[in-house]
Amino acid sequence: MAKEKKGFFQEFKTFIMRGNVIDMAVGVIIGGAFSAIVTALTNQILMPIINVILFAITGGKGLENIYTYLHKALMFDEAGQPLIDAATGLQQIDLANSIYIDWGAFITAIINFLLIALVLFLIVKVINTLREGAAAAKSQYAPLTKDEIRALRHEGKSREEILSAAAEKKAAAEAEAAAAAAAAAAAAPPTAEQLLTEIRDLLKASAPKEKEEEAAPAEPASEESEEPEKTEEPAKE
């Protein structure tokens, strides 16, 4: 049982100390603080402006008073007389005991979502633009390191001179890499494909010679061999 507890706590410790868990915790904390900034920007700056526009469009009602009543609960005073709203001249409605659809809250939630998404998009776009600009500025001076760039600037070098030094270092690095690749290729044993290519070239070079030898005419046989041998007839008595 003790071994099981020790293994459990060891596994839990390993899980807690993982890098991705710590990064996730930091991201959650920063995300919570960032969401508070976005919510404040939305509710305290953008929503009042939108409410003023909607207030003018709806004739002074605003989004808070857009309801569809399924069941109205009217309000009465202690004497049983209906309570009249002085602003509208209508009997007041008891929202706590009424059944209704709150369109204003629904529309407000949609507007809040769109505003938060828009603000996040703009912030992320600005951050990505700054990162791309920094990466582009850094790539201009590659392969110089930060210390080398700092040393050149400390020497009073201009931007063009630093770019020229970066280009020279890049060209030297490429030449060194090409020389190393050529030396490695020369030292490496031939591959099977290279051997097959050499054999094919040798066969192609020897094929015309064989054809010339086959096409050459055969030498004529000697006349002595062609003439039949003459036999001497015996003399008649």
C-alpha cells in the first residue's frame, strides 16, 4: 500500500512539474486578466455608444425593455387599484411573476460576443504584425548574431554596412557548406545507382565496336584451295 501511495504521489509530482502544465496555468492566468481588459473595453466604452444609438432607434426604450410577454402579471396597490406608470400611462407589469422572452438580453449578449471577438481580432492582428516586423528585421541581418550586430553598431557602422557584413558572412557560409558537401560526396563510396550508371555507359561505349566487327566482310579463300586437285591418269600402253 505504501508503494502504491509513493508511486501515486511520484506520478502526480511528475504531472504537475511538466512544462506544458505550467505553460497552460500561466496561459489561463494571463487569459483571465486579458479577458477582464477586453470586457471592460466592451462594457465601459463600446456598449454605451451602442446603447445611445439603439436608444435613439427604439424611441427611448433601449434594449432593456424589449420583451415578448407570454403571460403578464399586472401590479396593483394595497387597495386593489392598478398601478399606472407615469412615463407610459400603462399599468405596471410585475416582471418577477411574468413569463416573457427577453429579446433585449439576447441581443445584448450577441453584441457583446461580436465586440469581444472584434477586439480580440484587432489585438491579435496588431501583435502578429509586430512579430512579423521583428522577424523581418531580424532576418535582414542573418546570419549575424545579436552580439555581432550590437558590436557593429557600437563601432558606428551604418545599416547598409551591417547588411553588407551580413551578406558577406552568408556568402562565406554558403561557400563553406558547398565545399563540405563536395568533399563529402567525393569521399563517399559510390552508390548502387552510380555503379549501374557506369556499367550502362561502358556497355553503350562497347556496343558500336561489336557492330563494326560484325559488319566487316570476310577475307576470300586462297585460289589454291578453290581449284580442284588434278590427278594424273595412267599412260596407255
